Amino acid sequence: MVLKHLGSAHSKRELDRFIQLAQQHIRAGQQSLFDDTVPLLDIVALHSSSVFLYETLSHCYNFLNFDQLDDSIFKQLVIVRLIEPASKLDTIRILSELGVNTPSNTGIHRCLQRVIAKNYRDQICKLCFQTVQPQSLSLLLYDVTTLYFEIQKEDEFRKPGLSKERRLEPQIVIGLLVDRTGFPLELHEFEGNTAETKTIVPVITQFCQKHHLTTTQMTITADAGMLSANNLKELEAAGFYFIVGSRLSKTPYQITEHTKSHPDEQLTDGQIFETTHSFGYKKEDKIKRRVIYQYKEKRAQLDLNNIEKQVAKAQRVVSGSTPVKKVTFLEIKGQIKKLNQKLIDEHRLRAGIKGYVTNLPTVQEDHKQGVPPQEIINAYHQLFQVEKSFRMSKSDLKARPIFHHKLDAIKARLTIVFTALSIARHIERKTSLSTKKFIQKLRVIQTPTVRINGKVMQIQPEIGKDVENLISLLF
């Protein structure tokens, strides 16, 4: 036996090389009947990217026909807004991590200019309208919110106004119209000091004109902020039915009378009272409308809890433990401070009561077209869909705060947010998952890029059955 030392191996690669050399020495130059040498592979992992996530969101974008815009950079900006909202420069970094060709910063700026010049917003709204089912248009939901700016000085559009976030910075008012499922149909900007009541009629009428819709089969639902006699008259004159939340400045007469006639009887959960009420300040402007009141125990518990907090504040002022200040249930006459017990009792009496104003006929008025009270209440509570869309826009899609200085740039950004919101609502409607959870589930699926013997290639990731089933729901 002859032993020969060929060298020392410090890695698996070196060991394989020495084994090949040993086999050559054993054969001593003799030819082998079989080629038993195994060529070494030079494999280097370069990076991994979320290609599968990007391609899935890209398919959603195309499924909603947004690819008709034929603008690849706009598509990339929308997808990044869904995955990780960021600045223009950071958007380039995120796109590179997604494994797609990235635009330049200048290219992004040119894209934002195209959004305005070619009126992408209008095209997106028309495509959204084509997506919804006709029956979902029978109930349209409308609400407004405010978006503030990180600037100190106002201008002709960004102005301080009544902020839903109680901020003092200049702001704009946003009106959002969605169908009964929360899928967005229209987005409009208004000056920051525009009253909520001044937004609903222009948005609704423009929507109908754009799509050549007849209004008689549509019901518009909005919260109490939209309630004004002029709005109701204009909506009705345009042929709309409406359901609007009603502010309760005093206890409804029917509930007061019911309490007097049944002093020992508590209101039951879901109990409904129906009446008519006149709206308008001037006698000639007054209009009578159907009003529905409903008592809910859960709402009553919340209202009573808030009332007790206000009573406790007033009691501290009366006792002198806190300085005199404006408190809801405090009554001051000269030097005498006391609780306004009458006002407290009145607030407690209407705790848990919510009002709804509508021009929909009763079943008694129109047996075929009449709408029962509970159905009207249910339709109103679909407003949570538009409120949910606003929350998604502000939090998940980072629509606020806004740092842009020019109006066109503001509108372009909101067009991107609106488009991303459409895809997000599509994903949630089809999969029953929040967009955030959906993206988290797909983002972990990474596509490795490797170099094998000098050749760069991508390796397809394994897709689990649960993800395949999830994707199949989307299209």
C-alpha cells in the first residue's frame, strides 16, 4: 500500500477538489470506461426579492383594467403605495427590492405631471364604475374627511378649517363616494374651509352626469354633518332618495311621551319610533320629512358613561376643587354654582337614541316601493364602509400628512391613493383579509437570484397550497 498526501482541505469545495485529484492518481493515467468525474458548480446567492407579491398586485391592477392607462411608472407608484407608502426617492429603493426595473426620480416627477395632464383620476373613476355590480349602485355612501399639510402658511386652496383631527394646520377637505360594499367611485378635493354640507350635492350630481345615470333608483346615505334643509331640497329636486343621520338637540317628542305614559317601563334594545319633522329655518323653506329614531342598549351605555364624566366635571367646579370653567351641566347664577339637573335628566332620557332622516316612502304610503324603518337603519349603518376606506387611506396608504406645495402635485398624489384604495378594497372584498395581512402573507415568499458558473438566473419559489387558494379568489 502506498500513501500519498495531496493537501489539506478547509472547506467542502476544497475537499471535493482533492477527491477528484485522488481519483486521477488512482487511475494513473489509465482511461476509464465511465466518466465518473462530477464537475463542480460555482453557485453564489446574489439577492432575493418579492417578485411574487409584485406580480400578484400587478395582476390585480390589470384585473381592474387600470392597465388601460398604459403607464408603467404610475402602476409601480400605485403598487408601492399598497406595499410600503414612501417618498419618491424611497419608492425607487422599494421597487428594486421587489425585483423590477426602477424609474429615475425625474421619471417619477414626469409621471405625476402626466397624471394631471391626461386626467388619470377621471379615467380611473370610470374604470371603477365599470367594475361595480349595477345592484350595488342602488345605495351610494358619501362622507368627507380632512387632510392636513406640514406648512405654516395657507394659500388659496389649503386653508385652516373645521378639522376632524382637531388640527390647526392648513388643510383640504376630501369627499369620497363609494358603493354599498365600500368600493370607491369618486374622490374630490375642496378648499380647507369648505363646509361639509356644501360638498355632497356637487359630488353626487357630477357622478350621475358622468355616467349618464337616472337618479330615481338611487339612495344617497350620509352622516349628520350633511344634514341641511337646502341639501335635502337639492337632492330631492335632482330625483334622489336619501338617508341622512339626524343630530338630536333635544329629546324627541315621541320618546318623551312614551316615557311619561310608561314611567316604569324601560326602552327595549332596538325599539323604533317613527314620525315626521319639519326642516328649515324660514317658514317658506320648511319641508317635512320622515324621521326614524331607534334605541340601542350598547349606544346608551356609552352615552350614559360620557354623561357621568361630564357630571363629575361639573360637580368638581361646584365643590370648588377645580377652577370655574365652561362645563356642559354647570349652571351659574351670580356667585351661585349648581348642577343643571333638568339638562342632565334630558340628556339621560335620550341616551342611546339615534335619528335618521329620509324621503323614502313608508310601506303604508307605497306598498310596493315603501321601505320599512329597520331596512333604512341598516342602509345607514353601511356608512362604516366609507369610514373604513378613509381609515385605510390615512393609515395603510399614508395619505396624510401631505408635504407637496403645488395643487397639481397634491391631486396627483391623491389619484395614486385613490387607485391603490380601489385595489385594496378589491383584495379585501375577495379574500376577506385586510390588505395589510394579505401583503404580509405574500411578502415572505422570496424569489432568489443566483449566479451558477457565471450565469445569473432566478429560482422559482415554492408556493404553498394556502396561498394558491388565496390567489384564486382574486380573479
